[in-house]
Amino acid sequence: MNPSRVITKFNSKVKSIYCSFFGHQYEVSKKITYHVKEYKCTHCTAQMTTNGKGGLTALTPKYKEINSVLERIHINRMSKKQVKQDKTFVTANNAALLNFTPHFS
Ligand SMILES: [Zn+2]
């Protein structure tokens, strides 16, 4: 087995040496809504997002899903079409989304 390949695979899972010394340096990778953004570390693959409480949390696949829903809602609101229908949809789903507890395993 190629040793350098093992190291690359290791680094993709664990934060880079730079980050372990200096911390992650996040930049906005995607704007979901006015308040919710996705961030990506410029030195490794770590990603964060704004959670329902306004703080930052790791961008798990579940949060990506939540953000894609939020983004769709946001775009729908911007278009101001089918507002009534969207509002029902938002209320029904937000409650479930905000109660979500991410699992880090
Ligand atoms: Zn990093």
C-alpha cells in the first residue's frame, strides 16, 4: 500500500495539522437565507452552518438537508408565489427540524 495515500485519507477525516494548531479558518461557502449560511474551512474539509438557535454547528448531512429545505423556502418567499401554501409547509416542517439532535459518531 502506498503510504502517502494512507496519509491523505487520514487527513481528510481528521482536521489538518494547521487547524489543530491555529483552529479552523472558515469562510462562507453558501448563503442559505439572510441568517443561515454554510461555512467551509480554507485549510481542511471541515464545514459549519448556522443552526436554529443562531449559533454554529457542524454541517452534518442532516443539516445539509435542513439547509436545502430552508433555501427552497427562502427562494419561494422571494418569488412571493404560492405564499399561503408555503407557509403551511414551513410551519409543519420547522418544528421537526429544530428538534433535531445531531449524532456525531
Ligand atoms: Zn480546518
